[in-house]
Amino acid sequence: MSTSSPVLHIAIAFDEVYVNPVFVLLTSIFLNNRDYQVQVHAIATDVPESAKARMIEYARQQGAICIST
């Protein structure tokens, strides 16, 4: 019998103007879904690579997986 957490897939699309609001969104998701393995699928248009890297690292710190394009 498996004891792994259920997976919660989150798909988001945003551009450079919405980087900070996306961090707020992710924080809310992580705080309110602690019983899930969160996987974030992000389509980030015109977002600097440094911001994408920060988002991926933040997701990892929260125990999530982040797939960004």
C-alpha cells in the first residue's frame, strides 16, 4: 500500500509584470495544500531567467516540483 501524498497539478501562465503576484499565489497554494505533492507547471513569457530560477528554487524549498518554460 502506498503512503505517498496525492499530487496536485497547478498550471499558471504569466509574464514579467506578474512575477510577484505569482509568488503570492504559490505561497497560498503551498500553505493551504500541505497534504499534497504540488507540481507547478508554469508558462512564463518574457520573464528573466533569474526570476524563473528564484521561482523554481522557492517551489523546491516548499517541497514542490516546478516545471517552467
